Amino acid sequence: MNDDSQILIARLLTHQTLRRDDKLVKRALSDEQFRIEVDARLLATGLKLLDNVYADHVTLALHRTIEPKIFGARDTWQNNNFGLARDGVALLVVLWALIILPKRERQETHQHADDDQNDMFGTEKPVPRAEDTSIGIPYKALLADFGDKLGKKTRMDMNLGILSKLGFIERRVDIITEGPLLDLLMDTDLLKERIINGALADVFKRAPAQVVHIPRAALAEAAAANDAERAGKASRNATTMAREVEAAVLDAAAARAAAEGIVDDNAETPEPPNEG
């Protein structure tokens, strides 16, 4: 068997996700013979390569035929929720609905996140990358709109931390954006109708005014500005601290000299008091 297929699988097991523009991933997606070899190796261990044209990453998942033998090994079905409680799963679904569904709509109509007008030739272009069409959700807006229903600030912060570690989301300058797994491990075909017409129907009908979609391209500039501001503050703080330390050293030296009766030879001799 080809060593490249072994390397690709080992890298996926190690890193969990790889970008679609990775050399071996591109080969697996375009070379039919290589893909057959990768799929055969994965199937032998109960796994499959998970990808879709709308996501910028690929990952591995359990093969559907092996799921009952893993999650159904006990009396009750062991659902794999990554350790998330019900409010954590609900938050994941809300974020998926607010980030992925608008992104899919933009990709299907060949629009970028910062497009503000229709392009009559847009449908002739390739499907835009997720990075160019995905949007960000302000943390404060999410908390204001869904905090009461999803455990308030403490629980939401905890669940956002878990989702970030798992790779579902990323947080940039208090903006929540799509992570590598958000559009891979959520079954859009199955969930879309249930979400839009069911669980979150009222959300999509009222279109929460406080949830503002921010193109991810703008986040890089904001993050760079934020980093520069932090660096400037750190530099100023370091300068101030250095001056304070220097002053403290001089004060300590002066105090010690006074205590030991040491007089600077260059210092002026004070005039005696006028007794007249």
C-alpha cells in the first residue's frame, strides 16, 4: 500500500483536522485510486474520511455501520456528546444555526461575507471557501439573546470554552467564529429543516436584531489592532515598572546611606544656623 495514505491517516489521527488545501488532502479529494486506498484502510478500523465541499477542513469519524457496536454496547445507547450537558448541546446547535446556515446560503449563491450587491455572473464562479463566507457572532449579542435560555453567563462561558477546545468554534476579540469541526460533524441535510421549521423557528422568524454578522476577514484586522494595542500597553507598563524599580533602588540606597551616616563628599556642607 502507498505510504502517503498511511501518512495522511496518521496526521488526521494526530491533528484531528487538516485543511482541504493540504497536499495529501487535495490528493485524496481528487485522486480516485488514492481515495479508494485511504477509504479501505480507514474502513478496516471502523473509520471514514469526513469532508464536504462547504468546509475548509476534513476529519475522521466513525463509520455508520460501526456506531451501534460502539455506542450500543451497553443497555442504553451511549450518545457521544463530547461531555457536553444539555445546555452545551443547545448552545452548539444555536451557534451552528447562526453561523453555518448563513454561510451555506452565501456559498450556494457564490457570495463573499463582505459582498453588498448581487453579481449577475456570480453563479459561474467556484464555490467560495468557508473562510471567505463565514461570519462571526458578537459574544455580547449572543449572551443578550440566548443567555437566559442557555444557563446565563457562567454556564455559557464554560460551554463556549469546551466548544472552543473541541474545535467547534474560535473566539477572536470577543467574536465567535466557525471552528474546523462546526460544519463537519453537524449533519446539515438532517438538521436544516428541523432547525428552521422546528426548534429555532421563532429565532429565524424574528431575526434577532442584536446578532450582527461580521465577516471573518475583518476580524484579522481587529485582532491585529488589538494585539498592537496590548503590545503598546505592555511596553508602557514595562517602562513604568523599570522607572519605579530604579526609583526604589535609589531611595533604598539613600536610606541606607543616611542610616550609616555616610555623607557624599561632593555634597554641599550645610551652613550653620544663624545664632544672631
